[in-house]
Amino acid sequence: MPSATSAIRSKLPKVGTTIFTRMSKLAEDYKAINLAQGFPEFDCSPDLQKLVDKYIRQGKNQYAPMAGVMGLREAISQKVFAATNTEYHPESEITITSGATEALYVAISTVVNPGDEVIVFEPAYDSYVPAIEMNGGIPVFVTLDPQYEYIDWEIVRSKVTQKTKAIIINTPHNPTGKVWTESDLKQLDFLAEKNDLFVISDEVYEHIIFDDLKHVSAASIASLASRTFLCGSFGKTFHVTGWKVGYCLAPKEFTAEFRKIHQFMVFSVITPFQFAIAEFLKEPEHYQSLSAFYERKRNIFNDAIKDIGFILKPSEGSFFQNVSYKNLSEENDLFLAERLTREAGVASIPLSAFYGEETNFRVLRFCFAKNDDTLLRAAELLNKVIW
């Protein structure tokens, strides 16, 4: 008789160790500079650290309310209203989550039932498809070149069927750095309304946008906001990815269902950190200066690698830069990423990891959320590679 452990039927049979874990482990093994995984090398503001310490010492160390500390929900409501002119009620339309990944998973779980189709733009962040499949849904891909200039909405429309339940968007986009335009959001609004689709909008890089471009949130179009779960995070904004403090904004009826699932996943999120972020948000310059900070780092990195022979379009947002090496090598992108880690001492992410099927775009993703000397040292090592 087979044992219970040998009889486990995997719910994610195609999923193994993530590419981020794999490349970070390789970087550690070879003592390489890790420009693969997307986390800042630098610490958060000392003022924010002091606020955490303040609220720990005040005894804010027990369970927060399931929906989140009210002061933080109120601060988010005010911040979003100032940016989009759309009001989310702190009591009934804002939920604090354990990072944006939980927000995305719960939003997908709220709307997707077995057999439902969900449109996903790829390359796509790697948590979307497993969340869809865990809920019995079927991902339907709109495949984009990793340095795409625009979205062909005729192709998107052709993917919609009677089974389509939702569409997931991400702007600024990981891994391409693409920032969606107002025209894109209006096209999405028209498509979603015509076909009565839910929208799940991943906007974690909302404050990291370059070259005078503007972030157009799904919340900024009233009709779109009325059918959208908007997922955000403070991890990227305040250099605190390890804190895992995110949020989901959604209409009252959506939020009620969202919270039914959220309460049985994590119930509540770390309390003193919520109080600290709420107070830190009172000074908007803490996040309004972020674009200039990262644009400078993008430029430092791109200038330092410009003579290697990569083909690159400067990232429009996020803290990632894609480079095409098709003029330099015929190698598979995973093979090259691993070789560069071992031989050059610089780790990156192969773009094929963000696609559902095998691709051969020959593009690598580098994270430039690092100290200047780290970026310059990585570029120096890459410049020494013999192709």
C-alpha cells in the first residue's frame, strides 16, 4: 500500500524552485554580485526605523485588526485620492496585506473559479500563473517582446472568450520596465466593461518612473476602478522588501469577499510596522523623490555597460533594466545567465523565466537597486567578458 506522503498529488506540477532563488544561490556560491533578485542593497530611512522602534516601545505588538491599522488605511486613502481623485473608504475598501504577493493571490482567489480564463500579459511576474492555477483557472497569454513598445489591443481582444473572467496588468512592469499609457488604460477599461471582466492591477512600482513619464493608475479612471482590485506595496517604495506590508484597494462588495479569504491566510499584518508607515506617509516627499533616486542609478548602470554591445531601451520604470545580447551571442539566456554568474561574477535573470512557453529572445534582466560602487563594479566585470 502506498504511503500517504508518496500519494501527494501536486497542485503545481510544473513549478520548481523559482529562478530568483536559483540565481541568488548561484551568486552566493560563486560570490558574484547579485543583480538578479529584485531587492535594494541599501537600507530604509533612519526616520522610518525610528518610527518602528517608537511603536514597538509603545506596545503596538499584538494583533492588528484583520483589515489593517486604521491609521494606515486612512493614510493610503488620502495618498491615492491626491494622485487619482478616486476615493477609497478606509473602513470598507482598503485591506492591508502581507506584501503585494498576498494581495495578488487573494484577489485572484476571490474572482477565479475552476474553468475560468484569466488574461496574462507575458513576460509576467512569476506569482500570477501559479495563483490562477491553484484556483482552477486557466491562464491565457498575450505574449509580448521583452522590449515591447506598445500593446496590440486587437490581439488582446482576440483572447477574450465566454470563459474569460479577469485580466491582470502590471504598470510599471516587471520585468520589462514598461509604463502603461493613459491610452492603454482606456483600452483596458473599454474591453473590461464590454466583456464584464474583473481587473487585477499590480502597481507596486508606482513611484519609480523615469524620464518625466507619469504613472497612470487603474484607480484614475472611475469606470475601471469600479471593477479593479488594485494591489500595492511599501516594500519597493521604502526599501523594505522584507517587511512584507502591502495593500489591496477595491470596491466595497469586492473587498468584503477579498477579506473572507485574507482572514484565513494571514489574518493580520505586523502591527508596529503599520503604525510606522502610516506616520511616515504624512510627508509625501518620502516617496515623491524616489523616481529621481532610481533614474540616476539606471543611468549610472546603463552608461557603464553601453560599450559592451548590448541592445537596450532604457527602462521606463521599476528598478530593472533589460538588455538584449543577440548581437553578442547565440547562447540560451539561462545558460548565459549562469555562465556570467560563474565566469564574470555578475548574476542576472534570464527573461525566458517570465514566459509560459520556451522563448529565445536572448534578453537578461539586471536589478539596479544597488549602491553606486556595486553597479560600477558589476559593469566593470561585464565589460571584461569574452563573448
